[in-house]
Amino acid sequence: MEGLQKTCLVFTIIGAIVWGLIGFFNFNLVEWLFGDSILSRIVYIVVGICGLINIGILFNHFESK
């Protein structure tokens, strides 16, 4: 499970960088790389799922203290 958590954390960080680029420079890296295709949508879905998994990890961390 630790491998999954680390992978999800990496994807969440990548998602944060993409949102930072959009906010600071109005530049969407995902659309630049993949265009308006199904791959862009898959990237957004994977990052969203990883973010939800990280929420679960956060609550498990609070319960273990």
C-alpha cells in the first residue's frame, strides 16, 4: 500500500504544478502535451482519483495519532 500512496502523492503534486501554471501563467501543460483528447481527460481523472486517495491517507494519519 505504501507504493500506491507514494504514487498518488506524486500525481497529486503534478496536478498542483499544473494548476499553478494555469493560475500564474494561464498555461495548461496537460492540454499543451496531449491536446484536447481523451488522454487529457484520463490525466485529469487519474490526478483526481489520486487526490481522493490522499484525502483518505490524511484522515488515517489523524486517526493514528
